[in-house]
Amino acid sequence: MRCKACGQDRDNSMFYASNKSRCKECIKTSVAENRLANIEHYRSYDRMRASQPHRVQARLSYQETEAFHLSHRRSCAKYRIEQPKRRDAQVAVGNAIRNGKLKRQPCFVCGGSAEAHHPDYDRPLDVTWLCSTHHKQAHALVANDERKEAA
């Protein structure tokens, strides 16, 4: 069969049963581009959907299962392997707080309860104190800048 989007001849298995005009790869590309073009709409929808009571309850129920605990352990181990600098910086801050070398501060932006943000993981005790909301925003800004540089 010939894909109308890319014009290539492809095997029948390369097309979804519900759409024989475009191949799976072209549809996947189109869906990804649409999501990026309308990312705020999709993020809003995803947040609304995830906050529905039956979904919240399902997540809480899953967190009590052995499957969750196994998955969580694997995820933590993978993080330690893939992000050693981040993990070392987090441990260093925790130890410094415990030993009294570093003192928790309020959020630099709003004055609320804060957590340590590392602008540079090579300097683990050089942290900015940000609440959870502002910490997420700081990382989102960095991620956005990295996406722009990659483009």
C-alpha cells in the first residue's frame, strides 16, 4: 500500500486497521507534532484527567501493591545509576543539614517552606531554596531553554 503522506510503498502491517491512507510512522509523527503545537491544552487536559477521584484512588491503591514497590525500587536504582551527580548533591545537602553545616531557608521567591535547588551539581552545597512550585518552575525554565538550544 502507498502512504498518502510520505508517498512510500509499505506493507499492509505498517498501516492501522482504522486508517489505511497514512502509515503508522506518519500518523505518529502527526500526533507528536499536534501535541507539541497545543501542549498547554494537552497538559491541562492531562492534569484534569489525572485528578479525577477514581484515578486518584486507583493510584493510591496501586501504591499499596508489591508490584508498585518493586517498580519503585527499580526506578530509584535506575535514577542513581543515570544521575550520579544529582544524587550525590542531594545526599551532600541532606548530610550538611543533618550535621548543621547548612540550614534550611524559606523560599527565595515567596517565603514559603522550601527545598534545595541545585543550579550547578558540581557545587552541591551551593543551593537556592525554593518551594515545590517555584522549584518545578525553575526546572521547567531550564528544560525549555535546553529545548530551544537543541532546535
